[in-house]
Amino acid sequence: MRVHVLQHVPFEGLGSIEAWLAGKHADVSWTRFFAAEALPPLDDIDLIVALGGPMSVNDEAERPWLLAEKRFLAQAVRAGKAVLGICLGAQLIASALGARVRPGAEKEIGWFPIHARPTPPGAFAFPPAVEVFHWHGETFELPPDAIHLASSAACRTQAFQLGRRVIGLQFHLETTPASADAIITHCAGELVPQRYVQDEQTLRSRPAAAYAGINSLMAGVLDYLTRADDAERAPQP
């Protein structure tokens, strides 16, 4: 499996996705936009993972690479590639496909539940309710023809699916204790008390089981997105 990662800041990495990729013996390449790295040709890529970041998808004047990334993601979707967007990555997919991204009514930082939406047969199905890790202040409209997968009390659009190969997640299922520590350390200034913003002590107090639960769900999302690729690579009888 050939996987390409779009990384926006050094402190938001793959988290638990790294172990999943290792288990698949994936060949992983990167575009690190903070290091001015180039985007690759799409031809040989099976899965694209667009990670999070503290910037806005609307910051194109200050960060012109956002335009190139959006074009790349739109091309990947049209080409039928498997694409996973996480937080900023999900917003970039939505923006690339013409949906509006804007400040949310509430910032959502911490461990809060999401609730599954009714979905058609064959779509990815989240548990009816599950507590996940959030860190976002913006939200987005659903792209055209997208399936709405999940909501939360603070943010209506928490997850969407396009076709069989594209999923955008506003929240972070890949978070591990180490990756949570990294984002808390670098973005602690955002922990201003609000209704859906938890303090640092609360953020750091989650048990290992909480991380194991969301990481298992992350693996389920990745398995769903790449199932067709696995079938194509399987030996034929």
C-alpha cells in the first residue's frame, strides 16, 4: 500500500495511524508544507491522509500552498483515491469541493461525545455515541453529495463521507497520549475557558482506555477506506 501524508505543522502527526500503517507494511511518503515540500504525482498513491493544523483553510494569502493542496485533494477525490481528512484535513477536502469553511459558533477542545447520524446501507457507521478528542474552532458545510456521518452538541458537521473512498473527520481519532501532549504544549494559549473548552488538567487526565477506544475506531475508518485496495491486491484463486 502506497500512502501519502499531508502534514501542516510538525506537532500534528500520524498518532495511532503510524502503527496501522506499519501493520499494513505501507510505503509512506510525505509532503511537509511547513518545510516547503512538493506534492507528488497521484498515479501511484493508494491512500492520502490530510492531517490537522492550527491554520484556517481560508488563509490562502498568507499560505499559498493551501491552494495547491486543495487542488491536489480535489484531483484525488475525482480520481477515486482513498482520502482521509482529519480536522483541518477534513475542512480542506470540503473547501476543495466547494463547501464553505467558517468560524464555528463554539470552539470545541477536549473530550466530548459525537453522535452518529442515520446513514444509508454501506456507509461507514459510527457508534450511536462515542467520546472523542476535539481541537477546532472552525466548521464547514457538507460538500455536494456528501453523507453526513456524525454531529456533536457544539458542532453539527463532525464527519462526512463521499462515495466509498473519502471520509472527513472534524475530530481526532488518531490521538495518543504523546500526540495529545504535543498539541497541548504547542497550543495551550487556546485553552480559554468556554462551554466546550476543557482545561489542561482535564485534557491530560484521560485514561489509557480512552485513547485505545478512539484508536480502534480510527483503525476501523482506515480499514473501511482501504478495503477495496486490499481486495485488489489479494492473490486470485
